[in-house]
Amino acid sequence: MDRDYQGRVILGLLALGGIDFLRKRLLSKEEEKASTNVHEAKVDYASQLQVDEAKVDYASQLQVHEAKMDYASQLPDDVLSSILSRMTIKDVVKTSILSTRWRYLFASMPTLRFSLDMFGVKYLGPICPPYDQKKFLEVVNQFLQLYLGRKVVELEMHMFIERHLFSRKFAQLMHSISKLDVERLHLNFTCEKTPTSQDIDLPHDAFFEFSLELLSQASSLKSLFLSVCIVRPSVGLRLNSLKTLSLTGVLLETGQLEDILFSCLNLNQLVIKYCKLPHKLCISGTVTSVIFADCGGLEEIDLQATKLSGFECFFDEKVRFYFSSVPVLERIKISLRGDASMPYIFGEFPMSLPAQVKSLIVTACYTQVTHFPTETQIFRDLRMLALLLESTYDFDIVKVFPILDACPVLQYLDILQHKTYRQNGRGSHTKPPLSPTIHTELKEVRFGGFHGTKEETELAIYILRSATVLDQMFLSQYSINPYFKAYYGHDIWEERERERISIQQQLFEQAISSNAVVIVQ
């Protein structure tokens, strides 16, 4: 390592501030001598002896510490770099005093994470004073100079920045980042490590305006994560290497998302979470997976992505979907809150659903389940259906049978209920027909959160009497992967073993499939 690079390493370390022991460690012999001369002029002989004894004691302690680090120092560089990547920048810098082997090892870390924690400053809210913003930008920019010519796989920054004060300094920082061949870039414009849904309610002028033009030289960037900001598209910009784009707590105006997607010619995954959206959106381009979670403002969405195979959405209000051009879409997960959501999902929604959709996961919460339709449109080609009933109250599980009858070629059925408060043993007011719709292709049924109530047993019997080729019905008090937890309590069958065996035998006797296996646990 040349002297010029060593100098830049030292400057970067000193810039982190507050690491006095490191400054002592890195002082040159000439600086130590000059410092000693000044000190001798200010203190008496007795005080100087104390200083000398302290230096000897420090040196002895350092030798003991380096001896303890011999074992770790024998590890390969890639192993040590992996260890360092799991630490904060502040702690990583401190490792440079452990031994000569560790002195410059921090500069080979493939992952860098920057936040105000490295200054020993913690803010409970999303914003901080201009002094800390300025110090953060200067220190991080200087630190990144150490990495010029080196590859950084992943870089994270968590920092509130006032755009009218520090836009130029941030642009300088982004220029340094573009030279590092970063593959995964996280830019969170708050002091919080994890953005929340409340961040979107910050004043408009608190959102940093991030221009995609700042990434024009980031030719290695594969994944971009932007949080709590306003994203400005750039005309003519092409982010050809970008595969994943995640927007959290971002303000999006009409046409902005469409322009962003137009710049990402090879984008595969799009994730939009806690964002404020315009009334209408159009998703196009090369994306294969799109996820919307807890966003506000959207009323209509038109899907025109010809390579889209998976779509997930979680909205507080009803959103109308148009599947204009999605020839390979097969998997949909949908959660719409509000009383009108269930009639829409099982009414208008299947009428516009492309025929090739094979998998549908529906989440219902609170009072939504009371609006389950008694009749539903036919899902003619649906092969897999999952009904996730979370935090519902007084819901009669038997009411889902019309939905099952609307899926004539269904092969796999998952039902998961969590915290469904209903009196055990009361029985259902909704009676399934004595002659159930015959399911000639249903092979597997999984029921999570099963507690052996009369309603649950009635639904299980209805399915067993209708599935002619059923291989297995699995009923568990616990969750079924990969969904949320269904039950957190003790084993309900521990003191009800006879009842469990009785229910299992009763269900088995109702199966019309000769191959059916019924498991209750």
C-alpha cells in the first residue's frame, strides 16, 4: 500500500471524529516528538513521569491485545471482510488498532452502512439539524474516497437532508458513489433506520428531491432502494443494469412512475410501499414482479407489462384493476380493506381476470368477512386458492363454500384463520347444500388455525364430500407456510386428545376419495 493511499486512509479515519485513541495510534514519530515537546513546556517533571508511565502501560496493553488477536488475524481476508460487513462503520474503524493485519482491512469491506450512529448521535424522529446533515455528508464523502478503484457490493445511507441547503454536497457524494461499482444502493432520507407509514405525512418541503440523473454513471447498479423522497425522472436517462427498484414513503405525481419505468429498460422487480400515489397508474415495461403495499391515493391501475408473472397489492381502499396486456400473469395476491372489497374481489374482479391466472391469494381483515358474497363469479382456470382471514370477529367459516364452488378446476386450497373470535360449539347459521359441487381436480387442502369447532368441522366435511380425487386434508391449530402465524398459544389438543382423534376419524369417514388422508394436529 503506497504512502499516498495510507495518508488518505488516515484522513478518512480522523474524519469520523471522536476516536482519540485512533489518532494517538496513527501519529507519526515526528508528530509524537513535537507533541511531547509542547507538553514538556507546560507540565512539571512529575506530571511528565505519569505521562510516560501511561504510554508504557498503553503499549503493554496493546501488545497483550494484539496477542489475543493472533487467532483472528490468521483468518482469510474474505472471512474477515464478511465479519466486518456485519458491523457499523464506527466499530469497523476501531478494528484498525487491533493488529497490523487489521490496520487497513476495513477498506476492503464489500458492504458499507452509514448513519448518524457512527457519530454517536441518535434521533428518535426522522429529521435532524443542518449541522449534523453537513457533517454527515462531508465525512461520508471523504470516507468513500478511500474506496476509489475498489468494488463495493452494497451501500446504505440513512440521513435526513434538506434539499435547499445541501443539494450540491449530496450531488458530490453521489458522484463518489458512482465510481465504486455499487450493485445495491439504499438511500433513506430520514434519520430512522426503518421508514414507517407515518413518514409519508411529513411536510412536503421535508422530502428530498432525488433526481435519477445522479445515477447516470452508475453502470453496475442492479438494485435501487429509495425511501422518503421525491423521485425526479430524467429525460433520456437509461438505467440498463437496474433489475430491482423499491420505493418506500415516496411522493409520486401523475406520470412520474411511468417515466421512471421507461428509464429502466431491464427492470424485473418493482416494490412500492407506503407511497402517496396519483389516482391512476399504468405499469408497463419489462417487470416480472410488482408489489404495492399500504399506499394511498390510487383508484385505478392498468397493468400493461407483457412479462409480468406475479402481482401483489395491499390497499386501504378499493382499487379497480385493468389487465390490459399481461399475457404471462399467473400469480395474484390481493388485500383490499373496506366493506366493499369482498364483493368486488369475488364479483367484478374475476370477470376482468386473465384466463391464464392460476394462483390467487386473498386476505380479509376485521369486518370484511361479513360481506362475503353468497354468489360469486366463476374463476374458470384457477388452480390454487388461499383465503387468509386475519383478526376477524364472529366469522362463520362455512360462508366461504360459495367461493370454493366458483373454482371448478381448483387443485390446491389453503384456508388460514387468525384470531377469529367465535363461540365454540355454536354451529353455523349458514348451511352448505346437501349435494355439494363436485370437485374433480382438488388434490390437497390445508386448514391453518383449525380448533375443531362445529363450523370448521362442517366446512371440512363439505370439502371431503365434494373432492373426488383428494389426496390429503391437513388441519392444524398452527400456521401453514408461507403465511402469517395462525396461533400463538399452547397445544390445544394436549388435553383434548380423544376429541382430536374423534374429529379425525369423523372426517376420514366423510371422504369420498379412496386415497384421502386426513390429519388433525
